[in-house]
Amino acid sequence: MHTTRVKPETMRIALNLIGYAPGCGGVETYVTNLLAALQEVDRNNQYLVLCDEIAAASLKLTAGNFTLKVYAHQKYSVRWIARGVVQRICGIDTLARELGTLPVDLMHHPLTVLNPRGLPYPSVLTFHDMQQEYFPEFFTPGELARRRKSYLSSVLESRAVIAISEHARACIVEKYRVDAEKIHSVHSGCADHFKPRDAAALAATARKYAIDGPFMLYPAAAWSHKNHLRLLDAVRILVDSGRFDGLLLLTGARQSAHNELMEAIARLDLSSRVRWLGYLPEADMPHLYNLARIMVFPSLFEGFGLPVVEAMASGCPVLCSRSTSLPEVGGDAVLYFDPLATADIAEKISRVWNDDALRNELRGRGLIQASKFSWHETARRTLAVYRKVFEAAEV
């Protein structure tokens, strides 16, 4: 007699962070906040968090239904090298064999690519952006080829894809020609510690970074698409015309465009006006947003644009590019400019920098707009994607 098996209510979910390392900017923010929020909103399902040894200490597990499993597969380790050799010679992925026997119902890969591919259970993929399809000139031929191959194949193999914005979702559908119903737009959130602070709470941070005057802030790693060079040109215009009397503070990790950025600061004679602070502790960023007169964000391409939300939530007036996902995130709370037009960047900075009433208006709108983004909501919507994939899978 044939009997129908009933799916259990409880899901067994693997969160695959193999390949993740702290210090990677927006992706790190996504991973750590999603993990924390899932532990707060979901005490029912069972989670197995997979990671390399290098990331284990930074992942905080506080809920009893979350278990950490550590693998020695970090980049350039012996096992990482051996995996690549075996793949090239034998066509066998040793990591896929290791993970293929895990007692889970589905696996979430939150780092844009499946690592590994070919697992025997459904995969959910978080897709952050596909900048390479729109600005291929910012990538080496090898990196461009790797991204195009691994990104597309990961999207096609995944049972469901979480795009971090409607813009990212539209890009996937446009470039990869996949069914739109497979792609779920789930906005990133904003952590609670990004909020307005009183002046006394900010004094120590101001002393730490020797800040004793007004400044505008640009938090972005030194990648070419972050468009630092046009921002520097705009600052030079503003200084020469007497419309900017403060500093530009730059924060973020050193990446491929860092040397070019430093050279431009010297060439434009802006060393007294621009300071590079580098990659800062997460705890300092809410204070810097509060201390800044404005936050400027001239990026050419963003999957989401988390600093825009964080600045707004901190009560910092925001100016940013009218491009990609940024208008979706900033709504009517931001003053926009053309990121390719240096004169427009300069004009918009001047307007906000020199107008107290406009800054107060943007500050108020920004607090309202930022309240729409919550990591708890991100976690709940991510959980709904898990459930949809789980219910659709064969018993």
C-alpha cells in the first residue's frame, strides 16, 4: 500500500560561509547581521553554520538551534590548494563530497556564488550585484571571466535567488534571462546602533581621529567603481571657488584603486583637505555619521548601498548618485547628483554644505526613510524563501 510522506514542520538549514573572511565591507555586514537576526526571529528550525577557521571566532552564535561547523578550507590553505589540484586533474570537487553528506534540507549560500556546486539538496543563493556586466573595464580579464562563469552558473543551479534590491533583481533577470519568479528581492537592513547620538557620546571618537572641524564623509573601499576620483575633482572645484571650508574623510579597505586615489590627492594638492582613515572598527562608524556635516556617496554601481541607510539612520544628511539601487534605497530623503558629472557633484555638495535648513530637512526625511529597513524583516523574508524552497522540494 502506497503512503504519502508528510514533510516535517522543522527545516534543517545550512548557512554556508566557507570562503567568507571578516573585513570585506558590505558583504561582511550582510552576513553578520543576517546571522544575528535569524537567531532572534527563528528559534524553531535547526541551523548548521559552515565556515573556515579564519572566520569562526567572529561568528557569534547565541541561539541553541544554531551549530557551528568549521572546515580547514580558507584561501591558500593546504586543503584549499589540494581541492583546486584535484578539481583540475580529476574533475572531482572534494569540498562537494564533504558537504554532500550533511543532514540538511537546504543550503543558503550568501556570497553570490555557490561554493561548492552540485550538492544533493536545494540551494538558496544571495546575489549582491553584477557590476562586471555594466563596468567590465574595472576588472582584469581573468577576474571578469571568473565572475561571468561562476555568477551565471550559480544563479542557474540555485533553486531560489535572494537579490538584495529590486535593482539587483532586475539586473539578474535582464542579463541572465532567468524566470523572474525565481528571484526574490529582500532588502538588507540597518543595525540598531546606527542612530542619532548626543554630542557627549561623540567626543571620544572625535579625539581618536583628531577631528576638530566640519567634515563630509565618504565610507567606501578603494574600488574604481566607488568613483573617488570624480569626488576629489569636485572638492578641488569647491575649494577653489570658496564654497567648501571643511575636510573630506575617506574610510574603507585598501583595494585595487587605492594607489591611484592617493596619487590623485597629491596631484590635486588636496592633502590638507582630504584624509584617508582606512578600514575602521564597526563601532566607530555610527559616531562618524553623527559627527559628519554630510555624507556623500558618488558610487557608480551598488547592489544595495548600505552606507546610505546607515547615514540616514544616524541623522546624517545624505547626497548620493542617482544610479542603480541608490534611489530605491534613498527615496525622497536624499539629494541626488549625476555621478559622471563632476560639476553636478560639486554643485550639490555646495548646496547642502552651506544650507542649514536643507540639511535639517534631509536629516528629518532620512530618519523616516531609514526606519523602513530592518534586519529582523530581512531575516523574516529570508526565512520565507527557505520555506518556499523547502515546501517545493521532493520528499
